[in-house]
Amino acid sequence: MTHEPHPLDHPADPFEVARTAASDIARLTGVERHDVAVTLGSGWGRAAELIGETVATIPATEVTGFSRPALEGHVGTLRSVTTPDGRHVLVIGARTHYYEGHGVRRVVHSVRTAAATGAKQMILTNGAGGIKESWSPGQPVLISDQINLTGDSPLEGATFIDMTDLYSARLREVAREVDASLDEGVYCQFRGPQYETPAEVQMAKAIGGHIVGMSTALEAIAARQAGMEVLGFSLITNLAAGISPTPLSHAEVIEAGKAAEARISQLLADVIGRIR
Ligand code: HPA
């Protein structure tokens, strides 16, 4: 079997590929530059229509470097949405997960592309497991910081980048203006795709984690590298393994996402409406 090389395969320059992707987006949407970008994880999918008017929806596969979605429930489209006050929001419904095994360049390509479209803020959303016992499934929380347990990084070579205040305190404040009850926690990214063992969840808790998931941390690093302000939301779809007395199932995760979707999508749209 022959394999077509992927545009992001070595020795390509991933930033150059992101610039090509950004010009694909400009051509296909007719929107030259975007102000804000948001990645919609499980449960957050209805936000696009609440943010404003959709100018264009394009299949991610038409944009250089994007892969086909691996999972049902992850929409493989990019949308350009204009807010009522005229800002352009790039809505990314096509996430490549680290566990797909295509390498970290493809995982963060959407974030680098968002930066290349001009986006100054990157909003990352996901569905994740909750460690805090006060949390319940269906609850959205803010990400305050992260622990990257993948053992990998989107940074190549001696690229030393400060990770203090990775998740913008300013943007978290904006989110709390919309919903003062939003709690926050530290997001731990595991490689997956298996859910964590109860022992791994206890480890995450012991090292300061409150949320366990399989996306976002690598993307946040790439967003910081690109100089974007980062805001992160997790929908707690389930209590993490061993915190919950019952075993986890993917169906349960999808179900919790669906049940919370309308409410959290509105929250996200309202926050985007307030970002300046
Ligand atoms: N762990 C990791 N990823 C997840 C979980 C979880 O409990 N729930 C949804 N995504």
C-alpha cells in the first residue's frame, strides 16, 4: 500500500503549513482575518449558531493539513461566524486528538492555523472527567492551569516558552462576568484513548489536578507559543474513574454532553460576545 505524504510530515515547516491553511480559510470563507478562534469539544457543538451569523461553513478536509475526524460526535467543519458587533470568530469543529497517533504537529495544526488567520484569543473547550467531588456531570468549569502528562510537546528544538498564566486570568474574569458560579480547576492531559485507572486519577489528584482529559494541554502550549491569549472550558461529562462508583462509558460521556449542550453553548457564546 502506498501512503500519500501528509502536508505536515517532516521536513515541512508546520508554521508555513498553517499559513497556507489560513489562506485556504480566507479564500473559502471570504473572510480575510479572524479575531477570535474557538475549538468545540464534546458537548459544546451548538455554540456556533449562538455566537452570531454564520458567513461560511467549510469541511475541514478542504483546508491544508486538516485530518478527517476520527470520532462520531466531533464535527469536521470550520465555520466563520460574525458577532453582532462585527468581530470574526473562527469556529473549529475538527479536533485531531493525540491518541490518534498522527503526531503532535497535526494535533496543534488547528491552533496554529487560527493564529495565522489573525486570531488573538484561542478558546479551547472539551468534555472531561471531574476529580472534585463537589462537581457533577453536565457542569462546565474553567481551566485555571494544566499538567501535560503526554510526555510530548508541540515545541520542537530548544524553544523555551514561559507557561506562567497560560490560561488568561483576564479572560477567566470575563467568563465569570457571564456566570459568577463558574468553578475552575487544573486540567491534566493523559494520552488516552483508554480512560484513566482509579490509581491514575488518584495520581492526578495528588499532583494538583482537578480535571482529566485527552486534549487541550498540547493545544494550549501551541497557542501560547503563537502568542495568543488562552481561555479553556471543560464540560464535566462524568466524575473521573474511581471518584464515580460506576465504570465509565463513552456513551455516558456523549449523553452528558448532549444534555448540557444548549446551556453551555449559550454560556460560551455569551463569553465570546464579551471578549475584547
Ligand atoms: N477521562 C479522560 N477523558 C475524558 C473523560 C475522563 O474521565 N471524560 C470525558 N473525556
